[in-house]
Amino acid sequence: MPLIKVNLRKGRSKAELRSLLDKIHEVMVAAFNVPERDRYQIVYEHKSSHMHALDTGLGFERTDKFVLIEVVSRPRKQSEKLAFYRNLAAGLESECSIAASDIMVSFVENTDDDWSFGGGVAQFVTGEL
């Protein structure tokens, strides 16, 4: 946990997807100090006609490499989120050739009783995690 949902246009190779997911995970582990094996990622690939992302008036020029990342997580400190945004943009630009202007992130926060990792138990509530 967190659960990372990655929305992008269809067309990337398996190697490109692997690199993208690996970098997102690396940055998440560092920013939120979560265990390395705390990896939950889902990729949603969309036809170009099914994904529209303008710039909210900020002047960004979006390309076909645009990525929208949704982070479902327990509440995080503002400083952790800001480090995540900054390091994600730097890492995806340098290692995946995705411009910072093509990266959008949204957090959806929830609480400990909103997670069950299996077995019909809320492990954060029971203290198993």
C-alpha cells in the first residue's frame, strides 16, 4: 500500500511499461518509507480517443506520452507528497523519457479500516501491519 493506478495511452512496449512501473515504485518506496515488497500497481491503457488531458490553463503541452497516476493511500505528509511529485517527475524524465509536463498525479486518501490485504481481515486495524 499505496495502490498505484497508472492511466496512459495504448502503445508502449512491455519494456517501457516495466521501466515506468519500476521507477514509480522506487520513488514511492523512498518518499513514503514503505517496504520494497509493498507493491500494488494497475495499468489502464486507453485508446487516444478515450483519454483527454489538457493543462488546466498552466501552459503545458501534453504529448502521447502523458501519464495520469492515481495514488490510493493512507494520509501522507505534505512534504512526502511534494518529494514524490518532484522525484517522480525527475525520474520519469531521465529514465523513461517522459517530460515532467506529461505527468499528472492525484492522491485519493483513505484510512486503516479501508484496507484488507486478504483473509477477510483489516490488517492495519488488527495490528498485523
